Amino acid sequence: MAIILRSNGEIEKAVKLPKKGALEFLQKIVDGYIEIVSTKDKKLLIINEDGKRKGLQVNKKATKLYIYGSEDPIIGDAIVVETNELE
């Protein structure tokens, strides 16, 4: 189950990733092409690849989870998943 972390601070819990069309589903949530990065607790964080260039809002909750969050903030909405949820 995926957790959606909105850049406005809202959290949407327990979203099941679809078996078909997962890429499109993820792209819709982050509003663009996806990039996958690691969290401090070995999960995956799916973010907008062009969030900085697009000038999206800093996502404070996702930044705290990001392995390099103290150096590089996460921008835009993000999705947290377990490593085994993506094929």
C-alpha cells in the first residue's frame, strides 16, 4: 500500500497501486514524469522528476524521509512505497 504525501502537508494513506497502468497512476499523482529515490528507512519515494524546474512547492514531510533530505529537498507531491510494491 502506498502513502501519498502532498506538498501542502496532507497525507493520503493506504492507496493500492494498480497492477495495470501503475506508471500512469504514479505520474498522475506526482503530476509528471517520476523519479524514484530512497528513504532513510529503506523504502522508495516516488517524486516528480521535474519538480524543481517546474517550481513546485517543497514537500516537508517527504524531505524528512528522503535519505539526502538534509541536503536536497523533495519538491511536489510524493508517494512512499515498500520496495517490493514496484515491479
